[in-house]
Amino acid sequence: MKSILLAIALAWGSLTAGAQSHTFEINLAQPGAEIQPTMYGIFFEDINYAADGGLYAELIQNRSFEYPNHLAAWDVSGCVTLLDDGPFPRNPHYLRLAPTGHGAKATMIENHGFFGIGVKGGEEYRFSLWARCPEGQSADLRVDLTDPATMDEDQRFATANLHVSGTEWQKYTVLLRSPKTLAKASLRLWADPTATTDVEHLSLFPVDTYRGVEGGLRRDLAEALEQMHPGVFRFPGGCIVEGADLATRYQWKNTLGPVENRPLNENRWHYTFQYRYFPNYFQSYGLGFYEFFCLSEQIGAEPLPVLSVGLACQYQNDIRDEARVHASLDDLDPYIQDCIDLIDFANADPTTNPWAKIRAEMGHPAPFGLKFLAIGNEQWDYPDNPAFTARLERFIGAIRKVHPEIKLIGSTGPDSEGEKFDDLQQKMINLRCDLYDEHYYRNEAWFLDSINRHRYDAYPRLVCSGCSKGSSCSECSKGSKRSKVEAPRVFAGEYACHGDGKKFNHFNAALMEAQFMTGFERNADLVHMATYAPLFAHTEGWQWRPDAIWYDNLTSFRTCSYYVQQMFATHRGHRVLPLTMCGRPVCGDSDQHGLSATASLDYDGSIIIKVVNVSDAPQPVTVHLLKGKGKKGKGSPKAEGFTGIDVLTLHSDDPDADNTLEAPTKIIPQPSHLSVSGTEFPVTVPAKSVVIYTVK
């Protein structure tokens, strides 16, 4: 009997230990730091076929025959010749389609798109090309959408005719309506059997693009971005900003003007992983800086471009070859001028500035209102060579002389801690960057570690104006008259939980990210921006995972990590409210049983409470709204009571599960409502969950 009673007591003790009641106290009278509108954003990089074959809705691959293998993605039949004196100087190649001279032989070219051409039944597609008849005749061309794998008698399922005339290059357009849905169609262009025709820049777009823009973005993917309600949009990378070498770095000026004359660029991710290799991965620049700025405006995000600091990717280039692979300190002027010209392109008056005039001619006379500019990506210094910071210093000095209003963002390199990070963090302070960019792709243990849960709690907010150090400054500690200045603010520019042995999208990784994000908000005076990465991935063309949004040629799904980002961004709040348990912030400490939490005051007076429970047990919580002590903050709600609470919960019983193309809504935020009143209320936070309570 004693043994039985002891077993019952131990079992009851373990149950109550996992379900102890917790009291969250929220001080309504003392709102803290403003949560920046840029706090939760998105980061785009052309990795995983994110641009061509993804967000950019073009369905033809190698549309101007400029790949090193000029006929990559094309099959040809009959009499086809490649020429290089075409109408677009930066894309000079085109094809000459000539009669075969044999009635039974046809001249035809066929494009297979990006992993096939995806078309939807009942939808229209706009085919266009530039063409001429060099010998002066006219020609009748036929364009077919085909199903090469069909068992039907006829492979063709949509057909249109084009009549080409004249020796001058002209653009021709025709619409095709698909009667069926097919993920891997192909497009065939048939030549006139009696006349020679030159063709260039063949293109196929869905008519139904994002916001109906002709030649625009894939609607489902762009709408997923808009529905995240991001505050900041970082583009175009990432490592492609650097390039595998300087010749293939991302050059924003090459992305302006008519798409027909935007030059092809090699994608740095082409060469990165031999175990996931895609030899035909290039950038058409159809999705360029003008389009990025427009998209930022459309989704309501601050644009944050990243430009080269004159260093090629340091992962792919030995520093001993610095003179060969990087721009020297004496050769930085063109790179610095690129930054200044970009600011003018985005913000200047088109009647007085040539770069702003180009913006206006492309369709946007009004300025884009650029406020931020990042210089360099994952660069670093060496013990005997300040490769990055020596260059960055030149940029900061030159840009601030011309555009002091722009906030400049530096970098702490590729590491989240260690010698490189410590070195660069201090140097960003010394250089007086407005913000610096931190990156961390780490496993669950890293996200759960106390050091990282409290990462930003001890960061310096003020530094000595003389030495740029925080509390470690001996002169300041002796009562020096040196003034204090604000330390650079933090931009968490790339982060994601990469599961230990589970480097794929799954719910538990998203849960770790959510817990970590409460630390951003708790330290909103310091952390001003954060962008999960990467954003997009094609299911047949990825190099890197996990990612926020996955897609094939027809459909897409949003991962649990996407929904965590969306939940935080759409419930950002305006100012931090102090939230404590037993007098301490709720940060997932050992005596807080897996709970992390923050609270904020929204513009309309609502109170937003974000709670993350990483434990395996539900956690009962009593939320107590306090008037607090001291002067009541501006806009603070009264604590007499409330009328109801909206609840949004993201939870999965299977920590390894996530959404899929086949089950895109398997794990999504679930809304509910609590009808309670008073100044406190009890809730039970489910195990393994992210919950947002909005107190009206």
C-alpha cells in the first residue's frame, strides 16, 4: 500500500509540475519602446529558383538565347541558325528559322520552361516575340501549347497564328487559352515553310498576374507576400549581391529599362552545391530593381536594397587572391557611385536627375521614398587584413556627405557569435553604422540556449562618443565628460531554425523561431528589423531549406515558419508593454516551463499578448492587467476591464509535420474568441504552440 501511495504521489507531482499556474503581469501604465514598423519583414534572394521559375511569372526559359549554351531549354528541328547581331545590344543573339526545302520536313523550336511550363484550364496566356522577315517576304508562324506525354492523338491543346512582315524588328503578341491544367507543358513555334523568319525574345506570361501587371509577378506567390504584411523588404540578396566573382555580382543598373535589353547574369547559386547542382541557373533580370521597388510599395513594406561593397563572395574566393578577385581600395569609386545613383533613382526629382528620369520613364514619376541602404552582405575581416571594414568605411563617408538622410546598414558577417562576430560588432559601432545585420541559421539547441534566448537583453544601447565602447570604457567609468551616443540598432537580416538532423520545414523549427522572435520584441528599443530567410523555393529546383513558401509550376503552400512570421507581423503592436512573471521577463527560463511571452499596446488601444510554449505540456496562465505605478504612458488603456479577447493559435501534435502541396492548410493559425471580462483572465496555452491574444 505504501508503494502504491508513493507511486500515486509521484505521478500527481509530475503532472502538477508540468501544469503549474503562472501569472503574467502586464503594466498598462508604462508603455516602453516603440516597435518599429520595420520590425517584421521579408528577405528575397534568387535562390531555389525564386525569381525566374518562381515569383517572376515568365514561363519561357532562356527566352533570348543568351545562356552559355545558347539553346539550353530549347529543342530545334529543321533549319535553325543562331546569329548574334540582333536588335538588343546586351542580348544580341537570335534564331533564324528557314525553310527546309523538303515538304515533309518542318522547322520548329520548342521550349520546356522551368521544369516544364505550368498552365491552368480556362486561363489565358500572352505569347510574344520580336520578329522580322530578313528577305522581305511575309511569314505565317504557328505557336502551340503541347502535352508531350499525352496519350491523346494530338499533343497540341492550344494554338494561335502570327503573321510577320517587313525587314524591321517588331513585337508580335497573341493570346492562347488553355483548355486544361498541365504542370509540364511545352511551347512550340513552327516556322513558315516558304519564308525565312528571324525571332528573338520569345515570352509567355499568364494574363492573370499579380495586380494584373502585364509581364509581372506570379499571383499566388506575390499575394502570399502581401498577406504577410511585412514592414520591410530586403532585396536582391544575399550572396548573389557578391557574386562568385565581381563580374557576376548583382548590378542593379543592368536591371533597368526594357526587359528585352536587360543582360543575362550568372547566378552565384549555380556553383554552390555539387550535390544539388542546376547548371542552367541564371538571372534574366526581368525581375529587377524597379520591380522590387514597386513590389515594396504594393505590399506596404519599406524597401531595403543591398549593394556590393567591392568584395566577391569570400566563401568562394581565397583572400590570398584579393588583388585578383576583389576591388581594391583605390578602385571603389564606381561601387560607391552605384549607391549614390541608386538613392537618386529611388528618391530624386525626375526633372533634374538622370537616374530619377529613368524611374519616371519606367512608369513611376513619384519617388519611392527610400530610407535604408545595406552595403555588403556576409563579409568579414581577417586578423591581418580589414578586408570588409576598410571598404565599408569609404562607403559610409562618401554616401553620408551626399545623402545624410539615408540610414546605412553594415554587417556582422556570417556567424552569430565567435571571433568574427565579436570583431565586426565592435567595428560596426566604431564606424557609426545606423544598423548592423546579424545572421543565424542554427539548430534547436542554439535557439533554446539561455544565452540566445536573452541575446539582446544585455546589448549596449549607448556607447561612449570617444571610444565607441559600452560599459567597458574605463574613461567613462571614471566619470569622463565624454558624451554617450546611441549604439547601432540591430537588423536580424537572415535567420531560421535548421533542425539538428532535420534540415527541412517542420513545425518544431517554426516554434523555435517564434520563441526567439519574442526576444526581438522585448528589446524593440534595440532590434528594429528582422527578416526570416530564405523566402521561396521551387520543389524541383531548390538548393537550400527550410524556406517560407514552397511551390511547383501550378500551386504553392505556406509553411509553419511563414505563418509564424505572418502572425507576428499582423499583430505587431505599437509600443512594448512590460510583461513579467514573478518580477522577471518571460523568456523560457527553466522555472518558466517553456513559456516565452511579450505584450504590446496597439494604436487602437488593444493589448496584444504573444505567448510561445515550447514544452510538451499545456501551461495554465493567469493574465493580470495592471495600472502600474508612475506616470501613465500616452495612449495607455484603462484597466477597468475589457469586453473580449480574440485568440489565434498555431499548434501541431506532430513536431515534424508541416504543410505540403497536397495538404497546404494542414497546420494554419486557428482563430477563436474568449468572452471574459474584468482585469484578469485565465488561459491554457497548449503544448507546442504559438498563441496571440488580442484584448479589445
